[in-house]
Amino acid sequence: MAKTKSVHDHVFMNFVLGGVAAQACRTFHRLFQADESPFLQTLVQLDTHRGDACSADVEYFLETSTQDMEAILTNAPLFGADAVAILEEMKHLLRPGDILNGARTTRCLTQLLFLAHKDTLCRVLRAAISELRRKARFKQIRPVFISSSGGGTGSSLQLLLMLALECADFRRRLLLGEDELLLLSPIAFVVEPFHYARVVGDTQAHKVLANSYAFRVETEYLMQTGLGPDYVFHLGYSNDEGTVIASAELMGRTLGECVYQIERNWPEFKKHWVDNVDSNASFSRYRGEDTAKRLFPWLFASLADQAA
């Protein structure tokens, strides 16, 4: 008689988003293999262009050929109002010689590619869930998003995936035949791009830091409205113990180790968070009363009048 597989409470579906996350994926996979696969998880790599292999279980690249981009340009309304707006503002970045270069630190280019690939991506993720079902028995899936906060691909895909998983139509198609409660709220991990901003030119640094700021604002908004992740883990430039993330390689390695250790010890972490982090988030009503807009409303009203 075949032995019945044990039932896992949940499986981590790790979304590896962008170049820094690909480096993190290699570190994560090495630790996972060295520990002889101590928990149930799968690695899904998503990027806007093909990079180095990172040992992911599923790979999907939001690439668009010259012919496909021409079709998008010609039929923009079919992809929605956001696609129309992006195409109007960013046509200069969508020339035939440029479109195979990924997002290029421009988040809305990732959004355009996501809109064009969304149906196919839904099928790819559905197949990934089916493959997990064949490997093990589990009750729920915890999506985990892994990226830099400053890149044009990862920081954008995190938000787009959060919104897609909350969209009734996308979720229904993704979970075709599955329990609608299969997906738990996601967890987000980001490494901050301070090293990168220190070593590139001013123009590129401004784009990177703007992306990072936008990620913070948007995830905070989603969490306040109940659509965002349960947790967002930010890895900074340094800590009090003397660790300094002063290279791209170290950014990826630190990110991968952080994700691995938290997933490896998830029951222990969650046990301690329930009565402090989780309860504080539930009862907190902080809405940014100390922000400049609230402290100096007359200034922002004057600026609004000048803009008008």
C-alpha cells in the first residue's frame, strides 16, 4: 500500500523578481539544498529580460519582440487605459532597438509588459500550482515577493502581483478548480538600493531612489486599504553590528539569506509576532500626522494653486 503523504499547513511560493533577486535566488537555493530541503517551497523567476540562470523551478520572462510591440502600439486600448497612457508618455523608450533591454529602471515599462503578458502569466502560475500539488499535500500557499526596491522590474512587479492576486477575475482564473482561499496574503522582501545609488551617475541614482520611494508609498497605501502584504521586510545599507552592504553581490546574498532564514524558521518567528507586531498593526491608527503635508497644509494649498 502506498504511503500517504503528510499534509503541510502551507507552501511558500517565492517570486524572484529582477536581477538582484536572481542573485538572492542562487543563495537561497544553495542554503535550501545544503539543509536537505527542510520545508516546502518553490521558486518562480519573473523578469523583463533573460538573465543568468538562478536555479528557479519556474522561469517566465516578460519579453516582447519588435512585432509584438508593434501589435501593442496598434491595439493599445485592448490592454487598458494604463497601457494607453504609458505608450503616450514612453514611446521614445520603445524603439525597435530598445525593447529587448528590459525595464531599464523605468517601472511603467514593466507595467506595460505585465499588461501584455498577464493572461499567459496567469496560466504559467496555474501550472506551477498544479506541479506543487503533484509533489506534496498542503492547505494553503503563501506568496513571497523578493526584489530590490529600486529597480525598474522588481519593485514594480511586486505591486502589480499584489494587485493581480486581489483582482477577482485574475484570482478566479488562477485558482481554476482550487479553493478560493488557497492563497494567503503575501510577504514582501526588498533590499534597498543605496549601494547602487552611491556608485552610478546622478541621473540614474535619482531614478533608483525615486523607485524605492514609490515602492514604500504604494505598499503602505495597499496595507492601509487591506490589499497589501502581511509584512514588508526592508534590508538597508548597514546595521549596528558593522555589516555594510557595499556591493551588488552582497545585496543579493544578504537578501537570499534573509528570506531563507525567515522561511526556515517561520513557525518560531510567527509565534513571537502574533502578540506584538501583528497586534500593533491591527490596533495602530497612525496616518502620518507628522508629515509635511499635514504640518504645513497652507504651503501645499499654495503649491496646488500655483500648479492650477
